[in-house]
Amino acid sequence: MALKKSELYSSLWKSCDELRGGMDASQYKDYVLVLLFVKYVSDKYAGDPNALIEVPPGGSFADMVKLKNDKEIGDRINKLIGRLADANESLKGAINVADFNDEEKLGKGKEMVDRLTRLVAIFESLDFGRNRAEGDDLLGDAYEYLMRHFATESGKSKGQFYTPAEVSRVMAQVIGLGQAHHASQSIYDPTCGSGSLLLKAHDEAKSRTGLDLALYGQEMDNATSALARMNMVLHDCPTAEIWQANTLSSPHFLHMGALQTFDYVVANPPFSTKAWSNGIDPVNDLFSRFEYGVPPAKNGDYAFLLHILKSLKSTGKGAVILPHGVLFRGGAEGGIRRNIVQRGFIQAIIGLPANLFYGTGIPACIVVLDKEGAAGRKGIFMIDASRGFIKDGNKNRLRAQDIHKIVDTFTRQLDDDPRYARLVPLAEIEANDFNLNLPRYIDSSEPEDLQDIAAHLKGGIPHRDLDGLAAYWQVLPSVRAALFADADRPGYSRLRVEPGQIKAGIFGHPEFTAFQQQARQRFDAWKQQHRPLLAGIQTGDRPKVLIETLSERLLAAFQAAPLIDAYDVYQHLMDYWADTMQDDAWQIALDGWRAVDDKGQPNTDLIPPRLIVARYFSAEQQAIETLEAARDALARQIEELDEEHSGEDSLLFEARTEKGKLTKASVKTRLQAAEEGGIDVAEPGEIALLRQCLTLIDQEAAAGRKVKDAQKALDARVAVRYAELTPTEIQTLVVDDKWLAALTAAVQGELDRVSQALTARIRQLAERYATPLPALLDEVETLAARVDEHLKSMGFAWN
């Protein structure tokens, strides 16, 4: 069977466990990734004379396996990796950065031998050669998994080598890499770290256009640049040029003495670096990067931005992640900002949620640059996406729906929600002295839920609050009339139903029923259209193409649906894909629709036994459930008997074990003693109670055996049924009973959420204004009078 994503993740993280203790994540990532690299290129390229990477004799992972338990395993692994590097010029200095003979990190003597032996054994269990059809996708996802976890564990100062994949995807899409038109176009990252952002940009162009754009990256840190070079090979970009040096002081990519220019630039530079000007004279910069102003000596944010601008062709587009401070800080930065805004270089600003990035928790933004359209720029498109995220451990993360919404809003220039995005005219920006701080232009805060003083005094629910539910009343106009009637004065309503009946009044209304039916019809139409696509997955298909088709069409199906956020429905599909469907689709694309593996064992990952039971053995399952109910009823009788006679003076006290439990052995022993000793030993009624308890225990045990035997028989029939399943039956079980059933339940959950949100708001308003102040005062007076009467009856008077 195919290597599952979850199994790969588990193996890789297990390898990390072997290295923890001797070093932190910023160091042990190098060891894990080098072994992953050697294993991958060995499985993929060994023995192939036309391969991109030459795997020489004595330089393969198979040779590494032979070193297990060798007393000199560390030194010999170093030499093996050296042979692989020497055979490939592009790998020199990239894969031999980790010292596998380092006693301080890996231990001495037997400790090192055992640790490295276990580490090699973990990677030995993986087989990338078996996964060539989708190996790159699988490995890419695994690499992202490792990078995310390494960055999380590396701590604040060492996680900057990684740009979250979700942010990388946003950047790649907003600069239009999906519209690349020629293979000669290029992508550049001046602070490329491990290369993850550069690769996401490359993937966007290749997946959309089929073009393999040239990649260029520069990284100051030696180990991180080596990581980037390995990363390029792992993602089939071995021709990418990665250079190790300081981009600002020693830019590597030059053309005739000037900076080389590129079609696309992406970057996530270090935030607010203080030593940015080391090694350069900004006023007399050799490359004229600071023509729009010199950044402050202790803050390099604009130094990187200006370097990027200079590195773009006249038709180039770029996206750079920067802290929010670049949008509003004054002084020298304010002057630079004015100059580049006036020249139209900034196309858009996208505000991101806080705590997305590794190495800092501060909020950041994406500044989108566009030289091609600069001359005609009339404004800057601003998006405040700071509220769209999910918690992921101690970090925040963009969901698939957040990414899609940002990109849709940007590419279509949607400004129908002014609390999320708007095109801000340059005149308005100039009136704000070129301050680009997003809250000046977009108020994304939730509207205040105002209290109505008159309603608190006189009762009734304000029409203003009910009008705030206008989106619901547009779809359910008669529901408002069914739930509310006019109060005794203009501008206020009262509930027609009891608060406890609000939900029933909504759910049972014909308009709500019609709303649900229409939404289900949208989903049913999508299912009907795409079931053949799902059932038609064949060996060699690309699941990532499949999910893109499915998800985009599902989003489109619900785009015009009232009251339902189409992006929420889209997210349900993407979540289920990530949790379950992705592994299933990959397995089918590699092995076909198989119910048993090569050894004849049931493929329970693809087809859980419960699906076969539900479709083919429902009567048997019902019989087991009946037996279970009978067993549980007996167990409850024993529990009730136990509770009823639980005290120290109870008739069952002597029948308990030392731990206070009633067991067959303890009850039987006490019964025998009571019967033999008669009245001298047993309390009146004790023998009868003991017999009753023992009978129940025997009956429960017998009932349990019946359940066990019936379940065993059913399991045997299910196992046989796996081998008998036809491809059509497998498709029905997987597509209908598993995938589409789960998605149907998720969509129904969204429909229920609509009703629950409306119900909760109406109930909140009803409870808020249920008792007006005069009524409260009358109730207080009544209660005070009753207290007075009680006090007087006791001989006290306080009022």
C-alpha cells in the first residue's frame, strides 16, 4: 500500500525524538533534513543514468543502512554524504553542514552508535520510490510539516528561516504568478531563508501555467542557505541559484555592475534589523537603492523594501512581509513612504493576523508592489484580514478559507464589505499625510451592541435591534411577523411566543424549511455533478488537481446562497480533505480501488469496518445492539443494587473486596459462609440478597459472552466481505458512505448554525428587555414589604 502522509509525518517526528536532548530544534533539523534528503534522492535517482542527481557508489542510503551498529558510524556517514556531495557540484556545502560525528550533540561511543542506528532505521522504513507519482507532493507536505514544527520549537530568535506556507501562498497569488506567460521569467527572494517562500511562488506558476520559472535566492546564514539548496532539490528545482551572503552589503545577482532585475520578487526579511547598514554607505550606495530616501540607521525595514523595488523590472511585481510600523512611522521612513506612494509603486496592503510568524508575535502586513501599473495608480487597495485565522498551538494560522477570501478580494478588487477591504484614493492618503495605517481607512471592529434605555424603562424590543437582523428577514420575511408583534408604542416590538419556543418557531416555519431545502439542493447538485469525478479516480491521477476542482466548484455553488458563508462551506471540505480524504485519494491514485492489501489484509484505512457493517450487515449489527442493551440493563441492576446497599451496615458489606467492589468471587465466598454459618453469620435477608446479586452477576457475564461471540462472528463475516468487494462496491462505500456522507453532515451543520445564530440573538434581546425597570421596582417593593412583615413577626422593625 502507498505511504500515507500521516505515517510519513509520524516517522519524521520520531526521528526528531531521537535527537532531542543533545541540541535544540534549530540544530537537529539539519540532521533530520540531510537524512531525508539522502533517502529521497537514493529512492528516486539511484541507478538512473539520466537523473538530475547522481547517486555514486558508496553514497546512497542503502550504503548508510550497512553502517548500522558500526563503531565508526558517525565518521562513515560523514564520508558517505561527502561522496554524494562531491558527485554533484550543486550539493557541495549544502548537505554536509551537519556533523554526524559530533560527540557533544550525538553522544559518545555506544550512545552515538545506538542513536544514529535508530535514526537510520526510521528512514529505512520509508519508501519514496514507491510514491513517484505523487512523491513530490507528499514530500513537499512533509517538508512543510517539519519546517513548521522546527520553527515552533526553535524559539523566538531562531524560527525566522521559515515563512508559513499559508502566507507564502497568499503572496504568490496576489503578485499574479498564475498569469506568468514565458519560461524565461524569473522569481527572486533576497532573504530566502530555507527557500519555502520561493518554492511556493514557483509552485503557483508551475501549477497554473506549467511554466518552470527560474529561481534566485540569497540568504545570509550559512546553515540556512544550505537548507534552501537541499529544499530546491527535494522539490525538483535543482537549477535554482541559491547564494550565501548578506543581500544588502553583498548582493550577488548583478548585471553589468547594477542589480539584476526580476519579473517577480517575494520576501520575508528580518523585521526591523538594526545592523542593516554594516558594510555599505547608504548615501553613496553603489546600486542607487536609496534614491527615495535613506532608512533610519537602526531600522532596516525600508532598506529591504527599497532593495526589492530596485530589483524589480519595469513590469515587475513583488510582495514583501513587513511589520505594521512601516505603514505609519515618521521621520526618514515617512519621507520614503511618501515618495514610493506618490510614484504608485504600492498596489495593495494586506493586514495579517498577529502571531502568525515564527520569531515574532507582532502583527505584520504584506506590501504588494507593482511597477507595471504604477503610472496610472489612483489609489491603494487595502485589506484588513487580521480577524481571519485559527489557533494552532501557540501560534495563529490562516485557514484555507482565509487565504481564498484574501486572494478573491484582491484579484476582484471587491469592496462590498468596507469593514474588510476598500480601494483608498491617493487623495485620501495624501490628506492623511501618507500614513498608511489600516485602521485609518478600514474599521474592522465589531459594531457595538447598544443598550436601549427606553426599552429598559418601558419594555419592548427596539426595532433598531431587529432591523440589525435584516439579512435574515430578507430570506425569512414572515418569520419576523410570526415571532414579533408591535408593542404598545412606535419603534418597539414584543415576542409573540415564549422564549423557549423561539427555536421551534424558526425551525418549524415554512420559510426556514424552504431555505434549508434550497441550500441542500445546491449541495445535492454539486454531489451529483462530482460523484463521477470522485468515483473515477484512477492510478496516476493527481489528487491536488482533484481537490482544487472540487473545492472551487463547491465555493461557486454556495457563492450566491443567502445567509450561508460560502467560505465556511469551502473550509469544511478543505478540513475533511486534510484529515481524511487526502490520504484516501493518494492511496487510490497509487494502488487503485483496493479493499485488501498485498497480503490479503482488509484495507481498513480506506474502508473502515463500520461502513461495511452499515451497508451489508445492519441486521446483525442490530442484533448485537439488542444483546448489548440486555447486558447493559443487567449491569445497571447490579449498580443499583450496589448503590442501595453501599453503607458499612448494609447487607452486602461483607461481600465486598478490600477495594470495596462486588465481584463474583467475593459475593460467592460470602454466600457460602452465610449459608454454612446460618443465623450466627448472616443477617436477616442477607442470603437472599447475595443470591440475587450472584444471579445478576452470572446473567451479566453470560450476556457479555453473547455480545462477544456475536461480535466475533460479525467481524469474521466483515473480514471475508472485504475480499469479495467489487470496484463498484468499493466506490460506493468510499465515495457515498464515507466522503459524501461526512460532507453532507458538515453542510447540515452550517444550516443549523444559521438558525442557532438567529435564535441566540432573539433570545438575548428578549431576555435583555424582558422586565422593564418599573416592573423591577414593583417587584423590589413587594419583596421589601414581605421582608418587613417577617421582621415584624419576629419583633424587629428597621423601616
